[in-house]
Amino acid sequence: MPTKIEWAKDVWNIVTGCNKISEGCQNCYGLRMAQRLKGRYGYPADDPFKVTIHKDKYDAPFKWKSPRRIFVCSMGDLFHDDVPFKEILTIFDIMYQCPQHTFMVLTKRPARMLEFCSKYGLMPDCNWVTGAGEIWPKNVWCGISVENQKRADERIPILLQIPAPIKFLSVEPLLGPVNIKDYSMIDWVIVGGESGPNARIMHPEWVTKIRDDCVNNGVPFFFKSWGQWIPHAPAHGGPYFSEIINSQSTLRRCKWEDGRVMTAHQDRWCRFLKVGKKYSGRVLDGKVWDQYPAI
């Protein structure tokens, strides 16, 4: 089905539901959405965010004739422990049969993805030949969520072992400075702030550091959104206000908050305005960053 997620055209929620496993899960948008949908569209009424496999959606990609970018499981995690490997294998087979589409699989559980690859012959040996003659489908991109340095150090080394043709990072919500140590095998980086009523602040220096590293390493960079809070930073040449924030009535409903820069420049600071994702926009240093990997 069509989605408002900026980097995809459609979502294929063949699996919904999850549980919180790291800092980025604190204000999970999927959990909030599932609560609103409980008892409808296959979301259990008693536990709407319970891991659920929707076999009635197996045929959806075959019905989409025109090529499109599809986010797989935007409301769950395909590699959750409660999703059997044989179900995942069936889903991979469906994606393989739809080469006109690009499927983007994003997980917080790369270790289980690696285990799946090893078990079903998708994992190459030292000569880059798979034992079962199987290959990772060329139209399936593999990504991991990275919200802070701890998760980057934990998950990126595992991602780099996955034999996907496109490996990407979703650095969202960005909760602190992240230093990606090796870009040589990273094909795409998405960065975004947190949305929702309890969203945490994303500092512009955290974003621009990753953006600059991507530019310097020739890696496509996609800036998704500032999230709930937008920075007003004289030290960074602000304000960063979206052009659609153009009335005093809008500004009066907003909330200000100060935040200290977590870098060596301790004398620099930023003031943040809580405007909501609708108004925060996607402009970073005067530009919308909509870069994708070359296929």
C-alpha cells in the first residue's frame, strides 16, 4: 500500500508487531499506530503489536505491475525471533519472483538475519560461492537501524557480512553523535529525527557530521526529516525553520527548549522549537538531500 515514508513508495506489511530491544524503540511509532488499528486490518484486538504473519498479503507484490521501492515490514521486523525462518524464506522467494520492484528490508536484528543467510545457503563461502547454489536476490536491499554509537558498533559489523547487493543504514531516530568508522561497504545512509509526542531532540551537528562523511566517501545521503524538534542555531547559521512555518499563530502553539552541543565546542549551543514533523521539514543547510544508491 502507498506510504508517506519519504524514502519508499509503498509498504508491504507481511509481518507486523515487534518488541522493544534498544534505545530507539522507546517511542515506537509502530506501537502507537497498532494501538489505533487494533481489531482491524489483522491487528489483534487483545495485543495489537503481537508479532503476526499476514499470509493474505503474500500476493500483493504480484499485483503491483509498475516498478516501485517497497519498504518491507514498516510495522514490524521481518527478522524477529517469532517469525519462523521458513516464513522468511517464502517471503524472500516472493521478492525474487518480482524483479521489477526494489524491496528494502530494515531490521534491528542483524544477527538473526546473518543466521538465516547461513542456514539457507544465502551466505557465501570464502570464494563468494553459496553452498546451496542460492543467491541473495539482486532486488532486495538490506538495512539496519542505528540510533547511537553503541548500536552502530554492535550492528554495522554484522551488516557488512550480509551478501546483499545494497547495504544501508537507517540512522533514525538519531539520538546522539554517531561516528561510522568504515563507509567502504555502505551503499546508502538515511538520517532522521524522532517524531511523536515524546520525541527526543536531534542536534544539527550530529546530522551534518554524518552528511559530511557520506559526501567525503561518495555514499548517497538521504535526510528524512527533523522530526518533532527543529533547531534555531545562530552558531550554525540558523534559523532552520521550515518555509511553511509562516504565521505567528503557528509559532505561539510551539514549545522552545535549549540543548547543549555534545562536541568539543562546548561554548556553542542550540535552541530547539517543537513544531511537529508536519512543519519541521527536510531542509538541511538549505538543501533537500534525496540521494539514492545507483542501481
